[in-house]
Amino acid sequence: MAFVITSPCKDEKAAECVEVCPVDCIHGDDVMYYIDPDTCIECGACEPVCPVEAIYEEEMVPEEEKEYIEINANFFK
């Protein structure tokens, strides 16, 4: 399971996660960053550096944030 960026990232876009990702799987648009589930190696480097705590392991995404699993994946289609 890949990591997922959720709503606290919206309009925040702190780039610490991008800087620490060893496989360059985090990309963004004008709104927020997204993690490519096909590229993520599940190393977890991004999660502890997120200042707004927006990153979760896919199976740990809170119920109210589940839509971001699909939002992240769709960004890369």
C-alpha cells in the first residue's frame, strides 16, 4: 500500500515531503501535492516531515479522508 496525501495539504503545499522522497513520486498542482501509488516504494520518509500531518499509509487514512486515495491515484492517470 502506498502513502496518501490528504486534505490538510490543500493550499498548504509544504514541500518537505518532496525533498525527502527517494523515488520522486510526489508531485503537485496549484492546490496540493499527490503521491503516485505506482511509484511509491512505501519507505515512509515523507510522513514524519509533513508539518500539517497530511500523509498516511493507505490503510490508515481516516474515514473522512478516504476520497483522497482515489484523488491521489487519479492525479497520475
